[in-house]
Amino acid sequence: MHPKQHNRNLIIDVGTNSVHMLVCDIGTNGGKPRIVLDDRRITRLGHGLTLTNELQEEAMARTCATIREFAVQAGRLGVDQVVAVGTSALRAARNAAEFVKRVEDECDIKIEIISGETEARCAFLSIRSDESFRHLNGDHIMVVDIGGGSTEIIVGRRKIDNFVSVNLGAVYLTETFLTSDPPTAEEMRTLNSFLEDTWSTQSVARAKDNSHLLLAGVGGTIVNLVGMKLGLNHFNPRVLHGEMLHIAEIENQIRRLCSVSLEERKMIPGLEAKRADIITAGAAVLRSVLKYFDTSRIRVSTHGLRYGVMYDRFLSNTHNM
């Protein structure tokens, strides 16, 4: 019998807005990971969390069903090891332990609720360890990860110099500030003022040095904004990954989003229909970051946290950071 050449691993990222799964083969003697399956579902686990501080029953049921579906798929693929991580919604919810136990009982998967610091480090790893961004290795970069419940900003070269994780994301900001359909000019002004105040109080912002600072973005917000820019009829990571987005394009998209109803937003090419209600707030976050750091463009990555977890947990010997 030939010795096993690789281990097959499953990473599940349980976010406030969506659940991602990544199945990858890691060679027993090192080498590049091979991606077997990369999939995602929008389940909106954090729906209503802003008002109640608790996960809602329907949201938990949707998310648990998705994790169960992913576990079945992974089982058919012969996965050897599973790592599941939870982020902002599970850090914040009073009943997070109830949901974690439910997933363990129904799916036989234990979710590890990671800190904002760990989430930031893995987001940074997802860029630094990506061959598509290898040309940035000698540069000072800032990684922006806009999620449903939190936003991470990480600055560094080969290693992290500074980072911040703030409890604001596209779901939270929509439920808090943008309650009209479409959002009113006053709601947008209030949101933008709040975001400007937020960055001005964060250490990563106070220590900013914009000389040769290159930006890379992960998360559904920036991926969808690029999809809208390109007018894609379906999600195509090969086209999206590495694409550049300019602040003028973001501002144009925000004006467009604020001029139409939710039902009309759902029809915009490149925008996932299930993200149409929160994309405006996410775009406002991205614009506010670029404006505060006085930079005009950001490059998109379709990888994000799940890839960072892969490098962190299964390739740490070759991707130490």
C-alpha cells in the first residue's frame, strides 16, 4: 500500500451574513494546497442581533441546515479533518453557546468562536500567502475585511504591524442606520459621520502612514461591488480575484444603490440578490476607509478568512506570521 500523499481538510467559516466552506488537500510533505471545493451560502445568522443581542430561531435553523449540508458534502469527499470557526455574530450573541451546541448535536461539528485578533490575522494571511498577491510581499499593505457584523483593518509587511477589529459590519449598520427603502440622504449622512468618527478613534488610524500603502480587500461587500462594476451575470471568482476597485467607482455605486428600491437592487447584475439589502452599508464602510486613509483604490480577493484559516492551521510551518 502506498503511503498517503495528502490530507483532505474542511474549513467552515460561520459569519454574520454567510457561511463559507473550503475543502482542500494538503500534501503530507508540504507543497501548495489544492482546492477541491469552495462554496458559500448567505444565511444571515446575525439577522435581528442588533436589536435583541440574541440569535433568532429562524436564522439559527437556516445556518445549521447549511452547515449540515456542507458536512454531508465533505463526508462524500472523504475529509480527514474539520475546522469550523465563528466570528462577530457568535462573539456578540448572548445565546451563542446554544447555537454552537445545536450545530455540534445536529452536524457533529464543533464551532470555535475566534477573537477579532485571530480573525484579523487570518484575513492578513489570506492575502500574504496568496500567489496572486505575491508581488505585494515587499510592500506595506493594508487588508480590509468587511463582514456582516465586524470590520477588520490590518496593516503590515511580512508580519502584522497593527490591526483593529471593530464591531460594525454591513448587517449591523443596515439595521442601525439604513431603515428606509431606499436609504435617505439623511440616513447616509448619519452613517458616514458615524464611520468617520469610528476610524478617527482607532489606533490603526492614528498610526497611519500612507506612503506606499497598498490596499487589499476581502469579504462579500467588495466582491459584490467589483461584480457590479463588471456587470457579471453569475459569480465568477477567477474573473473577480485580483480586480481593482477605485473610490470613484464605489461612490458611483453608492449613488446608484441609494436611488432604487430593494427589489430593483436585487436585479442589478453582479450583486447577489440576498445581499441587496445590506450592500449599501457595506459600500459606505469601504468608501470611508479609503477616504480616511487618503487612498483611491483597493484590490479584491475572493478568498478571505477560510483561506487564512487553512494557512494558519494546516500550513503554519511554511506560512508563519
